[in-house]
Amino acid sequence: MATSRQQREQREARDRLQRYTARQEVNAHQTKRRLRDNIIAIAGVVVVAALAATTQIFYFTAGPGAPTPEPSASASTPSGTNVGAPDAALAEGRVWTGELTINDIELGIELDGVNAPQATAGWVQAAATDYYPGKTCHRLATTAGFAFLQCGSLDGTGASDPAFSYGPIENAPESGVYPAGTIAMARSAGDAYSNGHQFFIVTDSTTLGADAAGGYTVVGKVTSGLEFLIDQITSKGIDPATLDSAGQSGAPVVPATITSLTLR
């Protein structure tokens, strides 16, 4: 039979076991809580990082941090693919002359079918199908060294024509300088096969840096009437309500519409 001393030692042992078990349970609970808190904290960091990345992407692509715009179309096609564009042979490897009328201003033009046969072929086809009459000039830039009037968008908003695009880039100046009177093709950044119907007429010597695809196809030049285009349309300025995030381009104050194109 256990003595009083043995009974006391047994009670103390049970008490110690209970206290140890209680401490173990508390430690386990604290460990679980720390693990849960760490998971929540990590998840929070991931969410914050994702939001920050999303904000940064928006800032540099669509928001106020968007890079300085270049003359460009809105959409692109897979690299190396022509869509709806005629064979370059349609340019006949020669210089084409004609008239491009914007509002009531007749511009004499030359298209270089020798050095830009694919782009010239696109213009020849456009003239034959009357694509350009009724199309607007939706974008104007008037900054020194960055001055042009961009025309030919399918819907007047700057959207490209998904049924018409081509490449490669042709006749782009190695210097990146586009003299006044240059007619060049607009395209999407980094895509040499996103040329389409949109073009821009340089109204003052403009420097455009090349991107991963290169420069801009120079299809031809204005040979007469540029001074009237400047006087009656581009010198009137940009509608401030349409300025882009960089404050460099927007819709012209004087609405401009292509009324005719003839080539021969």
C-alpha cells in the first residue's frame, strides 16, 4: 500500500505532467497561429506586389507614364505576315505621281515604287478601290522636331484595319530624320508587318528614333501644296480636349478629311 509520501509524489508527478501537457498545447496553438499569421502576411505581400505591378503596367502603357508617342497604328499582325495587301509588283518598280486632296487642299505627291514597292502597291490598290476618300486625319503633332498630320484610319479613331496590313519596313532613313513633306507609313511599335492604310505627312523636319523593328517606311513625298496644308489645317493647332498623355498630339482643331486620291 502506498505511503503518504508516495501518494504525494504521484500527485506531484501528475501535476507536472498536466502542466507540461498544457504548455505543449499552448506552444502548439501559438505555432499554428504564427504559421497562419505568416501565411496571411505573405499573401498580403503578394497581393500588394501584384497591385503595384498592375498599377505600374497601366502607368507605363495606358496611363500618364505612357512613353512619348510615335506615329503608329493600333493593332498588329504576326511578324512576317501580310494581310490583304497586294503583291509589291503592283508598284511596277517606278515613281507614281498624283494628287491627294485633304479638305479643299490639293497636294501634289510622288510615291517611290522603286525603294518602297510594297507600300506603294498598297497606295495603288487603295486608289483603285477608293479606300481613302472620306477617311479623316485624326492625329496632329506640332512640336518642333515632332510635327506631322496622320490620316487614313479605318474608323477615324486611329484603329487599324484588321483586313489590311503588311511589311517589311522600306526606305526608312538611317538618320531617323524625316524631312518636311515626307509621306511615311504609320505602324505599331516593334512590328515591321503592321503597316496599313494609315500614313503621316511630316510638316516640319521630324526625328523619329528606330525601335526594335526599325524606322518608318517612307513611301513618298509631297511635291506641292504643303504650305497650304500647314496654313489652313496644322497651324491652327490641336484640340486641347484630345491631347494624349504626353501632351504632344491629338485631333486637329480644324477637322481634316481626305476627299480624293488620284495616281498615275
